[in-house]
Amino acid sequence: EIKTAGGVPLAKDLCQLVREDARVVVHDLAKEKTFDAAAVREKFGVSPAQIPDYLGLVGDVVDNLPGVPGVGAKSAAALLQAFETIEGIPATGDAQAFAGVA
């Protein structure tokens, strides 16, 4: 179990370490909530393994990741649900429209 410090927001990047078999979970001490794989999917709309791609799309101020302009949490989750990884998102065309996000 990985614990975040009280008063410190949940470190989104730690959620990528959560395992489907619940052998690794993240506990947010500030909110008294444990994030297993289902809770990560519920909060972010993607699996724990997709968190690095999710953060690459939405950005992360703490880790100085700028993200993709115009892509927020909902569209990032929809894109990753449709294409699974950043690499799977078409480089040309309107991927958001294709994924039904537009």
C-alpha cells in the first residue's frame, strides 16, 4: 500500500502503480480513500496502466507536463478508451471526433 501524506493531494502519477490484483493500492490519507484499480478507473476514466498516457494528454503541473492543448480529463479518457494508448491515437485527422469526443 502506498500512502500519500495528509493534506497533500493524491499524486496522480502514483496511480499507475496500482495493480489489477489489488496487491498494490494507493491510499489518500487526506481523503481517507484507498484507490484500487476500480477506483482509479472511476476517478480518471482509464486503467492504472493508462495513467502515464492520460497525464501526457491532460498535463500535470506538478511534473511540468504541459499536456495537449484542448484536451481535458473527459476527452483524454475517451481518447484512451477508443485508442488505448497515445501511440494509438491517429496523428492526423480529428481523433476526438473519431472517438466521439468532439
